[in-house]
Amino acid sequence: MDLVWIVCVAVSVCAWFASAERHSVYWNSTNPKFLWDDYSVEVRLNDYLDIVCPHYPLGEVPSQDAERYVLYMVEREDYDSCKPQSYDQMRWECGLPFAPHAPEKFSEKFQRFTPFTLGKEFRQGESYYYISKPLHHHGQECLRLRVDVVAADGSQEARVAKGGGAGGAAAGAGAGGGVHNNSNRMPLADDPVVVLPEVRKSVRTNSAATTKSLSILSLLVPVSLLLLLPLH
């Protein structure tokens, strides 16, 4: 009986992992999707967003020309202007363009609740906004992304007003861009824009293959456990 219970738990866990999808965004200036006026990704609760940082083989480009970014999770108005307002909005730093084995990557899990005090909580029907500032120069280059959290069937019935965005979650759990006060406001960059050479896009991985392998795993684990059941 205990083994049957273990099999049921294993099936449930595997099905849960298999249902979560991963969405990769290659955060660099050569990604053509950033040329769109409204680059967006749709996710469901428990999905993952993977931010893949710029990556180069050692020696391919001069260190000063390698793209580096600080990413921020901001409010809608900051997304529209592509200007973060405070250091509290900082999310990640893509600062290792010559990482030896693979591109630097950061993951956001779009979960309704989090056990961590400083964790982010997300709501179905809301939109969340990410922008970046370049570290490899002090220009105003703007890379930005909108993430829409939709229902399991892909509908957006719970979508709040257009101007809501990350502020809705921020009001309850601090998931927005942070407090805008004079002590943590960002300085304005007034240096001229540096013209950069074309930068190699990060090597892509297939997120669909990851989802497929998880689905296969969800089938193999319970079958293997059933084979261990004693025959009568």
C-alpha cells in the first residue's frame, strides 16, 4: 500500500514539473525581437522566464565592447520611458560575458505565492515590466520586455487596466519596481552614446526540448516504480 502511495505522489510531482514551461529571452542588442515596439512574452502561473545574458568566446571581441546590462523590474511608466527610478528596482546584472562554459542566465518563476520574504509574487491577468541599462557604455540604449501572466487556457480575463502592471502585485507583496524616494533614485546618464560593433547573439538552447524531456520523465518514473511492485 505504501508503494502505491509513493507511485501516486511521484506521478503528481512529475505531472506538475511537466506542466511548467520555460520561456527564454536572449537579452542582447542583436536579438531582433527587441527591435519591436512591444516585445512581450505570455506565461502562465508556475512557468519560468529565463533571461540569457550576452555571451562570447574568449578573445572574440574586446572586453570593453562586450555587452553587459543591469536589468530592472519596473512600473509601467518607467517601462514606457525606459528609465529606472530607483536602485530598489534592480533585478539582475549580466556582468559575465566571457563565462567559460555557458551564458550567464537568470530565472524568474511566476508563482502566486513565495515562501521567501524578498521573493516576487505574481498574479494572473497582470503584466510585469523589465528594462535594462547598459554597463558597457553610458548611452540610452533601451531593451525592454513586457511579460503577461495569462490563464491556463491562454485567456486574459483577469487583466487589469493597462496602467496597472507590476504595481498591483507591489501593493500586496513588494513585487513591483520598488519605492521611488530621493535616497535611492538613479542618477541620470549624460554621456554620449557609444556606437558599438555588431555583437554575437548568445547560443540558443531549445526550451521545447526541456519540456518534452520532462514529459517523458513523468511517464518513465511511475512505470519504473510499478515494475518494483511485488507480483502476487
